Amino acid sequence: MVFPQTPLIVAISLFVGGSWVDITADVYNREKIAMTWGRQDWASTADPTRCPLTLNNGHSKAAPGILGRYSRRNPRSDLCGWKPS
């Protein structure tokens, strides 16, 4: 079959620290992915692009051994911009 009867394979990545990080394993697929972009309703400026996702912020499957990978300022996350000294 063809799309939309057969779902497409999806890869989700974040651009962090100058490189792309694959987080596909930590994204729940409970709902369909719905992106919005561009100008809505004849607006004069473009709206920010949106793609709401539900992330697994418990024990990461994309980075085993990390708990709370997507929590802001979590020093144990590999996505955190700073590490405690």
C-alpha cells in the first residue's frame, strides 16, 4: 500500500551543540505528527514552525543510562550545555 494507509518511517533529530542528535527512540508515537509552518490566515509575517512531540524523559532509550535527558539544566544529560566542575 501507499501513504497514508501505510505509515512512513520517521526519524527525529535535535540540533544541539553544532551537531544533529538522533532522538527517535525517545519519541512516543501516540499521536500523528502534525507540523505547522509559514503564514497562517493571510498574516503579514510567518509564524514559527511547530511540531509538538511527546518525549520519554525517564530512562532514555536513545542514550541508555541517562535519566531526565530532556530536563532543562540537568547536568547528567548529554544534551546539557554545561557540566558541574
